[in-house]
Amino acid sequence: MGDLVLQKIAISGPTLASMIQRLSSSPADLDGLLFGHVTCVAPSALSDDSVQSTPDSQLVATISSFLSFPSLLSYDSLGRVDSSRLTLTNLNQKPLIGWFSFRRKTPLRPSMRESSVTRSLPSNPQLYLPIQNASSESLFAPSIFLLFTTPLQDQFIQTCQYRAFQVQSSNLCFNPLPIDIVNIGPAFRGHYGAFSPTSALPFLNCELRSSSGINECRNEENLIGMKRIAKDQSELDMCAEGMQIGRLNQLIGPEAVNYTAGLEDLYKKMLCKIESLARLVEASSAKVVEQENHNRKLRYKVARSAGLE
């Protein structure tokens, strides 16, 4: 089976951000496995030329998840991988497409040991995965290497550089591959066309009324109206404490342009509410930790007294 050449690697923004966060928070260099799938994509042949050539299908590898677990990816100082640990059972049946490495303040190119690891990774044919949408039954060997490094000199902001490669077993060379970050850029704006925001604010009547009509509705003294206003005020206090429902009514309709300061005040009160909840959670977490420490000391004393008896 000849080498299958990839055209690019795709990865979602959240997956890449999760990897960078995991690597940046690691106290030392780190490596791990990459999981995903390989798809045969037929590019569009639209062109203004009178003579059009049918383009060949492209192979795109998509990284869907990663795993940093030293006991799975084990190799010696020469970069020889212990393939006995890389089994489908140990990988929870996840399709392996390659591995990654992270090191600080080093050049953004594979080292000799990383090259050896990448070349020996596809040695187990059981890890080969089928290519989706392929015209023939072709298998892809886990030959992708994703390298992360940091700049050689310290910078004011945290920076992480990355580059993807595919090793070719025929000539033992590394081919750099472009990385396509899915859901970033104009091509993916259509994914959010059906977005509908969910707000915790109470439902208000958004009919266009005059100010006198709004005042009549706001000042109605019948029991049903008073209960509705009280219920709306209670729901509003859950997310913006201190904001009156009457002021919120002014932000709806044609006269809302005159109350931009009220809208800013609403956002400030919502932020204050979030900060107060955050402080409450922090305080409760501290109490939980304190209680756990107290219980641990109490269990130690009981066990020690039982031992003395």
C-alpha cells in the first residue's frame, strides 16, 4: 500500500484551544496521542474558464480529540515506540491518526527522537483506519505529527507556536501540512445563522405603544396586573438586582434610543449580580474545603485513639 498524502489538517477552535491550555498549564514538556478521522473530499470545480479540468479528490485529516497519557505512548531514548501498548482496547476503540509533542523555547521543527517516534508509530497495522467517502477500500496509517513550541525569547504575552507534519514512509521525510481551524473565518459564518439567544430576563410586552399607554399598563392597580409585575420584578432580580421593571419597560419600543444610559445601568447591575454570585461560590467552596480538612483531622484522631486502645 503506497503512501496516502494529506492535503491539510482540520481542527475545531475549541479542540485547539483546549490543547493549548493543557500544554501551557503543564509544568514540563508533554506529548500525547491524536484521534480523529480521514475524509476524501471532492473540491468544487467551478471556474470561469471555458475548459475545466476535473480536480482530484483531496484527503483531509480531522483532529477531533487528544489524549496525554504517558503509559500509552511509551518510547525509548532512540524513539522506538512500544507498540504493544497501542492497541484498540487501550485506546477505547478511538481511531488514532498521529501524535503531538510540546516543548518550550525550542525551534519549531521535529527533533531526531520525534522523527523516529513518528516513523515507528505506524508499525502496528491494527491501528490503520479506513478513509471516509473513499471510492476504494484504502487504509490510513497514523502518520501525523503536531508540534507545539514557545518562542526562544520570553515575551510579554503567552505565545504558542504550532506546525503539522505528515511522515512519508517511502522516503522517510516530513511534509508540512496547512492547518484549517474550523469555525473561524468568513466561510463558517453560516453555521451561526440559526442562532437564537436565550435570556434570563422576564418576557415583556414589546408592542409599540405611546408613553401614556405604557404608563397606564405600568400603573394598573388591578390584582392580576400587580401579580404579573411582581412576578416579572422577581425574575429580573435574579439576573439584575436593583433594576426596576418600569425602567426596563422604557428600553422597549421606539423611545428606547433615549434611554441608553439605562441600558448601561442594566448591564452594570447584571455584572454586579454575577460578581456577587462568584463571591458566594468562592466562599462556599472555602467552607467545603475547611469542613473536609476538619473531617480529615477528626478521622485521624479517632483512628489514632482506636490504635492506642
